[in-house]
Amino acid sequence: MHDAPFVPSPPVTVDEMLRLAGVGAGDVVYDLGSGDGRVVIAAARLGARGVGIEIDGKLVTQSRASAARAGVADRVRFLQQDLFATDLGEATVVTLYLSPNLNLRLRPALLKLRPGTRVVSHSSDLGDWRPDRKTSVRKDVLLWIVPAQVGGRWRSGRFELEFAQRYQEVTARARLNGAPAEVWETRLEGERLSFVIVEDPGGKAEAALYFEGRVRGELIEGSVARGARGARSALTLRRDVARSDVGAGAEEVALGLLH
């Protein structure tokens, strides 16, 4: 059992948490330590489905009654259980108002969620996993987007890339036709990945190749354009499993590859 004292979030902070996470119809919001149910009920009013996880049985009963009064009982569930025993697999958004220590203990499980899952916290951070965005409406609100795992080597024809990753922060090295090439502006947000490869830097054939794509397990599917306004052509990179850090857990990869 992992008790945390119930301190309700101000209504405007609840609204900001849901706004920052972009909650809407089609989302499944899990609130860990749901208290009186206000976050879950507010999410349901936006068209989402919600699940509140709370260890205090009295608060669970109060939450169910509040949901009924709000007319959203058919869109929410409140479960009396340990948040560390909760299966978050269906969540598209996870909301937190917990202590820094509890947040850190949850971090490994959060990193294993589907890439693109949004995690939003009232006040407490997630250690050295820096938030993607941060705002303040009465209280600090922090948003993380669970990153895909791209660390390792990837290939496609004349393209060879090696990514080093620490959470959503990614750096890259590349070779084109076996020759070293520079990589700039590497960005990872959830499963979306983009970067710019400079071919023949400083040479007569210098050109920028703009890649945009999505990480799909062992593939990165996207397109590349020669020049900022060039026509795009399909490019799919495949993970070089024989030379990548396979077998490492999500947090091990996130922490271990970028130095």
C-alpha cells in the first residue's frame, strides 16, 4: 500500500492539466491517486473515458457519487487499489498529483507505456526525465510525452544512422554511401522522429536531406526531401538488431546511450 495524503488540485489547475495534455474524445485518462475524482470527472466532461485509482475507499465512494451527479457515471470508473498494481496499458493520458518520491517510483512503468502516451503532473517532476512542456496556472503543470525507443543503429540502402538516446533527447551520427555525414535538428516526440542530414558538408555537392517519420517498433517509416522545399520520397529505416542494444529495458536504454 502506498498512501499519499489527499490534497485537491485547484479547479483551474485541473483544467490546465487536461488542456496541456490535449484531452478529448477518444482519450482514456488514468488518474493515479484520484482523490475526490475531480480530474477524472473533468476529463469525462471533455468526452474522454476516465479511470480513477485511489486507495481510500471513502474517496472512491465519494467519487462515484460525484460522477453520477455530474452525469458522467457511464464514462468513468473508480477503483480502490494500489496505484503500483494498476495496469496502465489502455491509458492514452496519465495524470499525477503525487510526491516526488512516488513519481520517481512510477517512472519505469510510465516509460514502458505506448509511445505518444501523455503524462501530466501537478507540481512534482520525474527526476532527470525533463518535461516536454511546463506551464503554471496557480500551480506548476508538467507534461511528458512517452518517447519511442530509437537508440541503436538503423539502415536503409545508402543510409546508415546511429542514435544515442536519453528519454526524448536524441543525438545521431550518419553515413551516406559509406561516407560520414552530419546530422542536425534531431527531434523525438512520442513516436514522431525528424532530423536533417547534411551530405558532403562544405563540399560542392553539399545538400540537406529533411526526414520526417514515425517509429513503428523495428521500423522507422517516413519520407525524405532534398532541400527544405524538395519533393518527398518514402524512406523506411530498419533497426540493425545485430548491432543495437536489444534486450535492455526502456529506462536502461533511455539512460544508458547518451553520454
